[in-house]
Amino acid sequence: MKMAKSSRHRNVPWGDLPHARLSSEIAQTIAYRSPHEAHYELQLRNLGMRLPERRQNDHVEYTRLISAEINRKLRICRDVYRKYLEPLNNKSRTAKWSVVLDFAVAPRASQILRNEVCAYLRNTKIELWMVEIFLRQNVRMVMVPLGRGEVQTPSPGELSLEEIIRSVVPDKAFQNVKTRFKKESFIVGGPFAQPHILRCAMSYRVSGEEISMLLEENEIWISQAGRMWDNVLHEIVAQQVQIDLEERSDAMAAAEVLSPFERIAGPLYSEASQRYTTIPDQVWADIGGKLDRARISLKETLEPTGKKVLRDLARHDIHITTWQKALVCESNFGVLETKIIVDGVLKYRGMLNRHSKRAVYRASDKYRKVLEDVYEKRVFVSKRSEIPTACEDT
């Protein structure tokens, strides 16, 4: 008679997880704003009111802030699901992380991106028929005058804005990127890239001259929607790279070998720097705590000047051995020289936190190079030869 599997060994179907409770926890975490982030919502609201004026700088800044907020929401989703799955059974941590990425984060990424693109287009006051011409292949048409001729446009009320955006950003848009990168070509801008929007416009029997005119009038929102798509894809790739680095397989990130310190500190600082203009001390302390729990040696990781600061402190019986303390330590303890003369030049040595942060910056730079190498090798910019010819009347 076979024994039933223990809870530590059993497989847990994805559908059996308490998704409603986890979604509630995600929503509560997203709703919380630290004092350092309070100004973002006001800034977005002011920018949103100015979008109909079609000023490039306003649109760029608006989509930059929206993209940062999308990343924040996706990372909260990732962290909540990872935390729940961690003690659930004895399956490998990275296997659980992969499940979270493909079944929790990626579908949410599509949903959030759709919502934000729809809000962006509404704030910009883009007409629905214009959106469909550039994002939807030819369906049942009516003729309307445009310039010297006529153009086919969708029948009124046929598709909502949400339905159009869903057609180009489906739920599976960002799932299984690791496998898909081996089989598919990804293009900068995704469904908002020129080859795609030109194919759609040409399917409505729009002439080349009219396409050029329409593109010039609508280039801002098309390009910024493409930026939002690129940001989401980049974040999904970043989360996949982190999983690969954790496995040390480097299946995607084969360009460079990162040390354990760089694999942990790089992503942590990268995410924090995207969220905060100036990273608060509490966030630095959180980064340090995670490095300490991973048993990353402070003494062995610092550069020679940082190690000298530790030695100087130790000679006065001041021992700092954790990243959590070092990253927020701004005191000289009355024993450190803040200024020294080197070859007749006055130099500032800096406190321990400066040297500790410098090591984190270095790790972030190496991590970013790996991530960019992965991204650039798999997501290409469309070339003029790949764009459908739109200079002839159809």
C-alpha cells in the first residue's frame, strides 16, 4: 500500500493557491506609499492634465513615471507570491520563482500594461478610430472622408478601446520569455513598433501619403506606448535573469559571471534606484540585511580603502561586521580622518557608508551589463528594410 505524500513533498496545483488573499495582500502593499513617494501621484496627475497638448517632454516624463510604477507593482506581486510559496513544499526555490514569474507576474504585467495604455490614450484624448487604424487589422469598414480622399474606418461602437489594446497585449504576451527567446524574435516597441502599425494602417487601404500624415500627428502616443511595452518586457527579462543567476546556470546571462555579492546586490540596488530619486536609509538598511542573511562578508567585499576604514575602526575597538550597519553608518566615531593629503592634494576619505555603497554601485554596474547584454541580444530594433513600404497607394 502506497503512503500518501507528505505536505513537504506534494505538488500544489496553481489553481489551489489562495489567489484572492494574495491579490488582497498585493493591493494593500501597492496602496501604501512611503513619504519619499508621496509626490509621484501629484506629479502624474499634473502631467496627465497636460497630455492633450502633445508636448514631447510631458509625454516622456509621464510614461517614465508610469513605467516605474508598473515595475513597482510587478515586484510587489513577485515578492508576495515568492514569500507564500517558499515554505509550501520542498521544491527548489528557483522552480517556484519560475512559476511565480510565468503564472503570477507575467499575466499581471499584461493586465497592468493594458490598463495604463488605455488610461494614457484617454488622457491624451486620442480618437478611438485612430487607435484602431494603427493597432487593429482590417475588419468590417465604413468609408469616411480624409483629406482629398476617403479612408476605411471601423464601424462605430464595434470595438472598445480596452478590446483593441487587449488584442495587441494578450494575457500571454510576457509568459515563458526564456523559452520564447529561443524561438521568436522580439522587436523594440512590440505591437507599437512601426512595422506593426504600418501593416495595420495599410490594411485599411490608407495611402502612403495619408499614412505619413497620420503618423506625424500620432507619433508621440505611439512611441510612448511602445516605451511602456519595452519597460514591461525589460522587467520580465530582469526577473528571469535573476532566476538564472540564482541557479548559476546562466542560461540567459552567459555573457558574464557574477559573484554571489553581485548577484544579490546588483538587482537590489537596481530596483531601489528605479523607485527612489534618493534612496532612503531604511531601504539601504534593507539591502544590507539581505546581504547579511546571504552571508556575504563585508570585510572581504569592500575595496582596499573601505577595508582600511574597517581596520582603523577596529584599532579603536569599534567593530562593524554587517552590511546593514555599514550602509547607513555616517559617523566617524571621533577616530576616522575625514580629510587626507595625497601627493599634495586634499581628498575626502568618506565614512564607512560611502565605501560600502561604492561596492554596491560596482555590483549594480556589473549586473546591469549582464542584463543589457541579455536584452539587447534578444530584442532588436526594426530596420528600414523590415518596415512595409507605405509610399504607394494601396
